[in-house]
Amino acid sequence: MTKAPGSIAEQRLSLCAILGDDLVLTKAEDMQRYCMDWHGDVTSDAVAVIRPRSTADVQAAVKACRELGLAIVPQGGNTGLVLGGTPDEPQQQVVLTLERMNRIRNIDSDDFSAVAEAGCILAELKDAIAEKGMFFPLALGAQGSCRIGGNVSTNAGGINVLRYGMTRELVLGLEVVLPDGSVFDGLSTLRKDNRGLDLKQLFIGAEGTLGIITAVSVKLTPYPDNVATALLALNSLDDAITLYRRARRDCCDLMSAFEFMPPLAFTLAQEAMPDLPIPLSGYYPAFVLMEISGSGLVDIDDLMQRFLEGVMEDGLVVDGTIASSQSQARNLWLIREGMNEGQAKRGAHMRTDISVSLSQLAAFVADAEAAVGEALPDCISVSYGHVGDGNVHLNVLPPNGSTPEERHERIYKAKKVVNVVVDKYQGSISAEHGIGRLKRDDFEERLSETKRGLLVAIKKAIDPDLLLNPHCQIDIGTAIREPA
């Protein structure tokens, strides 16, 4: 890596000269949306935004940035929640967005696989696959704007993890541009390939720190044309865990989602979507949004009916409703999604992405909410998440009317309080969102010397000049530049 030109203006001119004006944005108004996080909490800047149209363009961009001494922050749909795609050294970094690389290269109905470029919007990819009678099960609240390359780079989770696994388990192969500009071509769709180390796994969840994912091959399943969705009311989160165990036994692998929500979820959802219908009129301590799905000869509706009859007779479920149409099912899911929007409308707040053992989930939530209540009595805790994989989002909302400084102070204190409880339960501070820059310090505090040594060794072996996404996940210094 050579010395960068002396001014940002010279750097921009050099990038345009090498890559062409079509691939490079340099005006502040054009770059603004690429230099802030999804919620708009953090705003930054960059030397430029590079928008490649092909893998060859990405190679050229990597080589140009190496020549100019500029680090690269790769970005997909910019929907991440941990600042993994937000530049933090504006005078030394460019954003490289994959949004233009949005072709679906192939959908193979016989092979149950698809190959797509990294910039494909997840919802559009899922729709194209569905038109072929197949299903790609990754499902996220942001799927209308997130992109498959970012999903893979962050090892995204979502609502279908308990049945289909994390993104890592859906990926068959990758095409990746490496920090030296070469291409790792591993777009195989083989299900079984035991030829040594599975190198693609290095880049899944690496958040763009080891390479820039340009294309992905994924595994598909038959389309689940029979889906039953139910919103259920219970007396406690403990009962929700009991209900999950029973559903896992009775519905087996046909259960595709099992989400828990507090009663506040409905208030928050309606703050974001005032016209959203709320199907249950009573107040209950806990709610579960459950979905089972299948295809072919399986009678999903009968399975859901028989399951709910049993758990209601036993008093485990005290109220509930089953969606009678796709639109009703969509409205039930909008409660879950609207809850997130409602929290955002209340201003900056603490967001967590925690996982603990499923058997300890209810106890963890009780302990963590009690700890927050004691330390921050004027704040509201909102706990919800994916029961089937032990993932809880315990968020903390500062009081209305708080100044930005007061919010920051409460968010910082709440994070410290909750992390103490996470450590007590030997949980993880990141279940599905990644580490990025937001959680880097908390992540590094909990790294053993051995694990940190391995992570640093891998980073230095693949990206010795720290060209790609420096300061993301772990901080091992600033990109190396030769002296002038």
C-alpha cells in the first residue's frame, strides 16, 4: 500500500481517474445516505463512495484503493444495527456499496439452488425464487432493503432460524474479492464437498473484514404453500418456554417461527402504525407469535388446530387467534415488526441482541429487567425475541423528553447493567446482528487471549495492510501506509 495523496480532493480526483466517474460518488449530498447508520443515530463521511457494477469493478476498486492508501468499508443495504458498514475515519476510508451488483445469475429448480450477486435485495431474491416454486427461508424485518451479500457477511438470523438455521447454514458457496484484488471463486452448489477446510466459512460473519463478497450460492427448499399463523396469549414467559417445548415435540420440524412479545408490543406497534388492527382485546402478561408451515400432503391447518386445542384445554394458552388468510397473517407479523418501528419513534434507545441457553431464557429476562429497573427506574425495558434459539432483544427506552445527553448516559449505563447479567448466564452479546464497531469494545473485553490471537492471525494473514473494514469486530490498528 502506497502513500495517499495529500488532500481529499486529490484522492477523489485519483479515484475518478482510475475508476471513472460512473463508479465514484464524491459530492456530499450524494454520499450522505451511505455514511450514516440505518436509524440515523450516527452520521459520518468518507473520501468517496464507490459503486461497482461487476466483480471486475470490485477488483479494480480494491487495487485502486490499495494504490492510494485508502481503506474500504464494504456495504450492502446499510440496514445493519452495529455500525459495521459505517465509516469511522472519514479522511482515510471509502465506502464500497454492492447495490448495483443485483443480478440473479441462476435459479435451478432441479438442484434446489440459486446464485445471486451480493447486491440483490433479499425480498426480491425470495420472490424470484418463489416464482419457480421454491423457497429461500431467510426472513428479516429489513428484507425489503437489506441485500444478500450483507446478510452473508453478518451471518444474519431472523425469524426462521429455529427451523432452517442462521444464514451460514443456507450458503453453499461464495465469490469473494480478496484484499490483494484476486478472486476466491467458490460458487459451487455442491451439498457435500469434503476437500479440506471449508474456506467460505471464513467470510460468513466476518463483516467484510477479510474479503468483499460479490456473489452467493444458496440452498433452497420446496415452497411452503401451507402456512398456519397464530397469536397466542399466556400468563408468563415461563409458560411461553413450556409452550415452545410442547410445540417442538408435537409440531416437530414443521414449526418455522416462535416469537415472544410483551404486552407493550401492541402499544408500540400502533404508535408506528395507527391503523394496525389488534386481534386480542384482553390484557395478558405474555404473547407468542407461532407459525408452522409445510408443503405437499401435510395438513398444516389441522395440525395447528389440534395442537392449540390441547394446550388450551390444559390452560397453557389462555387466549388466541389463528389467521384465516394471508392478509390476516401479515397483520399479525406487522405487530412484531411495528414494535421495532414504535421503539425507534420514541428516540434513541439501547438495543441488544443477546442469546442464552433456552432453558435459562425466562430467568435471564427476569433478572436483566430487574437489574435495569433498579439502576434506571425511569426507563422502560422491552424484551422480545426468538424463543426457539434463545435469542432475546432486551431494549431499554429512556423517558420521553430526555435530552440527547441524558439518553446517551442512560443507554451507556443500561448496557453495562445488562452485560453483567449476560456474563452471569454465560450468554452472548451478539446473537444475530454481528459486532461491527458498536459492540467491538464489549466483544474484545470478553475475548480470551487465545481466541483473540487466532482472530488477529487470520486477519493479518489475509489482509496484512488492514485494507478492509478496519476497526470492525476487532481493532488491531490503522491501515499501514508507506512513508512519503
